[in-house]
Amino acid sequence: MKVRAQAKYVRQSPYKVRLVLDLVRGMPVEDARATLDFTNRRAAPTIKKVLESAVANAEHNFALDADELFISEAYADEGPTLKRWRPRARGRATRIRKRTSHITIVLADEEELEGAES
């Protein structure tokens, strides 16, 4: 069984979010929670919130045990970019791109892991 949670339009660049997602991908939920608690990156609390949402979805919607879940997929897609302008010398302007992300975490249980191996 796979369970998914998503956060859309997070005001942080996908590149920076992916750095944190790479740390927790493939981990059991408890290990991922501990890792995110001690990760000193701005994306960590947001990713932890998405992880908790996925665990809550698994427990309430599918009656799965949180202790048996692990992160099977974790990715950050690019959302819409806000375009702003910064004044520069000699009357010019340069573009500032304020990027957004769509963060997705997919949890799976142990049965899904065994099914993938065989």
C-alpha cells in the first residue's frame, strides 16, 4: 500500500528542498523524523510537516501502522516562479526569480518493499 502527501506552492527553490529530501529518501519514518529534527536547513520543518501528513493519511485512511512505514519516494517539483525586478545602475533592471516548490512524499509499508524485490 502506498500513501501520499503533498505540499504545493512552498516558497523555496526546489534545488534547496531536494538537498533535504535526499537525506530522508528510503528511511523508515522514525529515522526520517529524527533526521529532520536535527537538520539545519529551512526546508526541514516543511518536509517534516508533509511527512507527518503522509503518516496521518496512512493511519486514518488505510489503518496502517506508522512503525512499519518507510519513505519510498520523496521529490520536489518546480512550481510557478514569481518574477520581480531589482533596480540596477544606469536605469537598468534585473529580474529576481522567487521560486516555488511542490513537495511530495510517498510512504509504503513492508509488503510493498517485498513486492518490489521479487
